[in-house]
Amino acid sequence: MPTQGDQVLGATVLAELPQRLFRLSLDDDTTLIAGLSTEAKRLGLPIHVGMRVTVRRARLDPARGTILGPQTSHPLDPVSNPRQ
């Protein structure tokens, strides 16, 4: 059974905070504070206010999370893949 920390959710970046943290609004209108994952930092993914991101909620603190990267559309979606 997955725990709350194992959930991968969609969110919108509301604000950029000090120390490379971001305030996010989840799809259910709750907010949380999140930093970039190690992989996102390594890749140098740019995160901006208004951007849709994928986030994993922290296991021990439900008000915190980790940004996994930008949220992408399904690869077979004609809007996101105009070559089809």
C-alpha cells in the first residue's frame, strides 16, 4: 500500500523562495513548499513561476515536497506531438 510520501502529484509553481525552494499549489488547492530533486538539480532544469511541475510529497511532513521536473503531456497527445 503506497504511503502519502509515495504520491506523485501535479502542481503549479506560485512563487520562488530563498534557498532554491518553491511554493506550489497542488491540483486539490493545497499548498506546499518544495525543493528540486537531486536529478533535477543535476540536469539544471529551469523552474519558473506559473510552470506546471511533477512533485512528490515528503513522507514525514505533508507540507513539504520534492520537485521531480516539469510536467509533460502524454507523448501520443496530438497537441504535444505535432508530428503526428
